[in-house]
Amino acid sequence: MQFDSFSDFIAMGGYGFYVWLSFGTCALILLGILVNSLRDTKRIMASVEQQIIREARIKKAKQEQIS
């Protein structure tokens, strides 16, 4: 489909509202998924780091009991 002007492109043959609403909705959903994934990754990494510290502390305590 070829458009004569930018306003014709935005109007999309009379269906512009629905086309741009669907593109906007899709973009918002994808952005939400990205933000949620980044937040979950940060939370999981912090949890793993805490678990590593906890396991090192337990290992050190066990070694001190043996000595």
C-alpha cells in the first residue's frame, strides 16, 4: 500500500485509530514484559548471592567446629 502523504499514512485508509491502538498496546505489553523480566532477574541474582553467602558462612562454621 502506498500513501500520498504522511497524514494518509497516519489515517491508514480510515483504520488508523485501530492500527495505531493495536501497535501501541503491543508496544506497552512488550515493554511491561521487558521491565518485569529485568526486575525478576535482579531479584533472583540477589537471592542467589545471599544463598552463596549463607552457604559460605555455614561451611566456615562447620570447619570451626571440627578444629
